[in-house]
Amino acid sequence: MVQSKKKIYSAIAILIVTAIIATLAGMNFHAKRDFKEDIVAGKGVTSTFQLSQYNPNLAGTVGDVTVYVLKGEKEGGSMLVLGGTHPNEPAGHMAAILLEENAKVDAGTIYVITNANNSGFTHNDALEGVPQYIHFTTSSGDTRTFSYGSRATNPIDQWPDPDIYTHSSGQTLSGSETRNLNRCYPGIADGTISERVTYAITTMIQTLDIDMEIDLHESSPEYAVNNATVAHERAMSIASEGVLNLQLDGIQMSLEPSPANLHGLSHRELGDFTDTYALLMETGNPSQGRLRGRTNENLVLTGEDPCYAVAYKLGLLYVDYSAGDLPIQLRVGRHLMGITEYINAFNDNSDKKISVSGIPTYDQMVSSNVGDWLL
Ligand SMILES: [Zn+2]
């Protein structure tokens, strides 16, 4: 009798502890889900619209993001910059934000999407131990907070995953890739939330006849396609000129052709389904890699990791890690300089011109902090 009472008491105690842990975890999950990033429109932003304008099936969903438009007084070429395709790659996200908050377009139009997979910003990858937020101090002393998200769409918005993901091309991938935005192009109007977003982006490029598109990413330093630009075959002459100029700027950049048979990726499908010159840039981010040690906000912002320093000495990395770090201002600077040089290359190869000022240079970025360029 005494023993069974003891069992009941211990069972109740375990239940209470479990309920407390579940409540705390649930509150944390809910706060992340509802967190709104304070992204503000820069002085060069001439208008905004919602992405659902190009797919009404997105209206009212987490994927219906704001598109920032920077339109010059003079006619010219047009470009779309995509940040946040993978919300665990913060340099792409922050480069898109810095672009729309700082750039001023004189001729042509630049469209910026800072949170391409907005659902992915509302959660983290399970068991990765990554931070939920990153913070920057602006020159006026304010703190701006941004979400560090997951590579994939939040399962709350898209569930369950199939065992096998069959892309509209017939290509099959692992089921979880159905929530990877960069395997969902050209998209499906009434498909999953990921497919609705990519359909809207594809339709937006077609309808607005956008000349060039750049998708900004980061990748593990041990991943072979790194410090690289991946280009659709029609974009090769622009990409090769841009890569040469980036190398002359002292920025290590290789050029990779978009594989013709790898479907769902922006550089493949946007190049095939629209007339745009489709490009994608990767920069090395130690906080994403499998060799990383303790993963916290400091690692995301500094890229300083002793395990990667050892890996670099062993010749295992595809990026220059001789300094023992890869700070976010350097990674953002690479993306911003890439945007500038691909615009220059576009202007050399097209009758239409894009004229823009105010984009921070690589040298400016490496000698400052990301927060210095935030409003
Ligand atoms: Zn990526």
C-alpha cells in the first residue's frame, strides 16, 4: 500500500515537471512564431506591394511577404534580390535588408524580398542548438533584432511531409525537401505554402519582365559549392564578367553552371520558366557547418570557431579561413559587392541600364559593423 502511494506521488511529480517543461517550451515556441522583425523601408524605397499580388492563394498566409521596390526616375533594367530563402543563412537575409535600407536607384528598378521563406523564420531546426535571434546595434544606439530561422518551412504551415517529394518535373527527393523553398520552383499556384511562394515569385518575374534575379545564400565552409556564384546558362556571360571583377576586387569567387537536371532550384527554374538571368550566390558560414562547436549568436556573428581553424589547417575547407573567423559583415559584404558587380556586368551586356548608388562596398563592410548600415 505504502509502495503504491509512493508510485502515485512520483508519477504526479513527473507529470507536473513535464507540464512545466512543456509550458515553457510552448511559450518559447509561440513567441518565436509570433515574432515580427522590425524591417523598415529605406529612403530609396519608392513603393511596396505584397507577394500575393502574384498569387492570390498566398493572401493571409505567413508567406505573403512585402516586396520592396526601389524605382529610379529614369527607365532602365530591373533586378530582383531574394534574401531569406534559407532562414538559417543570415548573411543573405541581412544583405537584402541592407540593400533596401541603403540603396538609391536612379535608373531602372530593384525589387527586394528580404524573407523569401517567411515561414522558415518562425522556427528553428530541431536538435541543432542554434540561437533563435540575432541582434545588431545601430549607429544611433538602437538594438535591432532579427530572426535566425530554419532551412525549411515551418511544419505548422506545411504538414505532413510525404515519404518522397515528387517535384513537378518528376524528380524525386527526400520527403523533407518539400519544405525547402529552393527545391520548389517554379511553384504551383494552389500547392503547398512553399510552392505557392515560389509560384508567386516566378509569376512576378514573368509579369514584371524582371531582367536579372539573385538568390542570396550561405553554406557550410566544408561544402564544395562555396564562395561561388551558380548561374543559369543564359546568365553565363554576365556571371563570368561579374566573377572576374569580384576577383579583381580581391574577393574569392568561383563560377558554377546550374546543373540542367537538378530541378526546383531558383537558378534552374527561374532561368527556364522566365526570361530572367538567374544567379545564386553562396558564402561560407561556420555556424551552419557540421564541424562547428558551440553554436550561439556569437558564432553566427563572428564565424569564429576553433574546430574550423583545425579543419582549415587540414585542407578540408573550400573557403579562406586563415584569419580564423568569417564575420557576418564580411559575408554580407561579399553579397552586396556581388550585387554591385553583377549589376555592372548586366549594364555592359544589355541595352537597358540599372544605375544605383548607396550600396555598401565590400571594403566598407569589412571595416564596419552590420548595425552601422541599419536604420
Ligand atoms: Zn541556402
